[in-house]
Amino acid sequence: MKQLNIKNIVVLTGAGISAESGIPVFRSETGLWENHRVEDVCTPEAYDRNPALVRNFYDGMRVKLANIKPNPAHLALARLGREWKGGYTLVTQNIDNLHEQAGSENVIHMHGELMKIRCYEDYGGCGTVVETDRPQDPEQPCPNCGKKLLRPHIVWFGEMPLDMDLISERLSKSDLFISIGTSGVVYPAAGFVRSAKFAGAVTVEFNLEPSATKGYFDAGVYGKAGTTLPDFVDRLLSRGSEYISELIRGA
């Protein structure tokens, strides 16, 4: 195996990392999300049919999030972001703010953010994003254009994930790609490991069990990320590329 020289790290997190803090995974075995059919609360068509239902659904999730705290896996990634001397990019599929609560900065939320609302472009809005920690008032005007067109800042089914150009650029320069708590079945995120491999990166997944894309990873660490990730970060920060080489050899 060639000598590794890891400078740029890209991390992808999914529902599994937040599940350890008590946030349900996106879709249960029943196909429901928080006891709602996904088609009724997470599509543009659902918002067209019943905007009040969709707003109330995310308002309820926002209230629940106020009582949920980051776990050791979130804290470990915040430490990695602070202390890693090279490039570091944290991408999440999650809409919660647990990474930010843990201290991570410049997190790329490819599926949007629960604690934000946006002026709805499809209805003629300007796209301005507004932070919020309270129930959404349908009469609240956009602070930029003044139109009353604010919607949850969530990427619904049928919409394009956010910041894909930036994510692609970071993946193309990555030396180490780490996937945490993802199923490997939801695209485009499920394809990130292949993009990283194409760029020549070493790839490692953390999960309760092997993901659908296990074959693209050079190593896998299985168990609760809140237990396994802090130790991994300790070793990565203290030993760098040498530790990753050992991890791969032992896979």
C-alpha cells in the first residue's frame, strides 16, 4: 500500500449519529416519519395541498429539538474540526442543529435546517433564509422582500439538495472520507464514497452495521458512533496518516 499523506478530510453524517441523541431516524419500518406519511409532510405537493399541516409538522419537530443534546460523536467531530491542521469539511444529511450545538462550524446541511425558514422561490419569493426557534407565523413577511412566503428550510422529496457544487469540489480534493450513521441507500449522498474513491481518498465508515455501500469503504468500524468515534478522533489527531494506514491494514 502506498504511503498515505492525509491533509483534506470530508465527513458525511446521517440519521444514525443523531439517533443516539434520541432523534428518530427519518423513516421507520412502517414508512412513517413522526407518525405522518412522508408524502403528506415532505414534498412540494404536500405544501401546495395543505401548508398549515406541513408548517405544524416542522413546528412540532422544532419544539422537540429544543430538548435534545449532542452526544459524544457530535462532540468528537467538533474537536476534529477545531484541531485538524489540514482541510476539514463536515456534510450532514440531518436537519437538526446538534453539530452546531456541539461546537462544529461551517456545517453543510445538504437537506436543509429545521431551525431556519426560507422565502419560497417557487411561489415568487427571493430565497432569503431566516433563523427561527419558534412556530412559524404564516403572516410573517420576508425581511428582504416583504412577501409573506416563508416556508420550512427543508429539502423535500423532488427538490435538489443544497450546496452540491461545494460538496463535489471538497470531495474531489479529499484524502480521507468518513461516513457516519448513513444507510448508503439515499442518493446523492450514497454516491459520495465513490466520488471520494475516484479522487484517491481513503474511505472509512462508522455504522451499527455495514451499509449498502460497504464495498466502497477501505475500513469499517461498527458499533455506536458515540463510543467508537471519540477514540478514532483521538488516534487520528495524535498519529494522523500512520493511524489510518494501520486501520486499513487491519480491515
